[in-house]
Amino acid sequence: FFKGQQLFTKLACAQCHKITGADPAPSALHDHAHAGHSHGPSLTVGPDLTDVVKKHKGDAKVLLQEILEPSRNVEEKYRKVIFEMESGKFVTGNIVSEDKETVTVQTGPTADQQQKLTKKEIESRRPSPVSIMPAAILNPLDKEQILDLLAYLLATGKADHPAFQQQKK
């Protein structure tokens, strides 16, 4: 359990995803008390992994495929939009709000990572075909680490999940 939990944190999964009802990581309790150096509250820019596990009925193979190919099935509410500005600059993120004159775009996982774009300056906009989740996120891991992470995700972050109980003979 703890190996999977550590990998979830180390790989920065928690920057974009949450697991509803997950047991808190021991270091998260310490970090929370010293959160003054953060750049604003973290926002969920990816799906709640509890919902993903439920949606796929706990199928480890499907979950692994989602991790290996994150751009394959991006839910619309998490799909990023690419804005090309008149200046030639590109801005990519989720639309937070939009009115007649402006579009506010969430460009990162914290609340202070928003940009207000003036519609007159937007040359074009299109949905991004690519997820912001790195496709090669599992590459540095060995087989055991991948299995630890998958077990943690399938257990939806709960140490008392049957997957982590010792077999008794």
C-alpha cells in the first residue's frame, strides 16, 4: 500500500488527480501544516481516480491502458483548449469562465495559474488532441512499482482494501 501511495505522490499524480476517500499520506499531513509556500490551492485538472476505477469496474488492464495512453479517452470537461492569439502566442488550458469580451483559462493545477484572454485578441481556438498527462509517466518504473501503483489506484487509496490484506492459511 505505502509503496503505491509513495509512487502516486512521487510521480505527481496528486497534482492533477484526487482519490475521494483515500487515506492521507503521512508526508501529506506534514506538508499540509507547512503549506505557506504553495502557489494557491490545488485544483483538480484531471478526473477523480475513484470515479475512473468505478467506471472501469476495477479492471486493472483497462486502468493500465488509460495510464499508458492518456490521450486516448479524455473526458470533455478535462480536455484542454488551445488558443492562438493575434500576437502569435499560444495559451492552453481549461476554460474556467467566458463572457462576451473575455475567456478565463486555467493553465495549471493551482488557482493562481489563470489567464484572462480578451476575445478580440484570440485568432483561433481548438480542442487539444493531447492530454496533459505524460504518456511515458510509467517509463522510469520497474514491473513491481507499476503493480504497486496499480494496486493503490484499484484500492482507491484505502489501506484496508482486500488487495492489501495478508493471506491467512
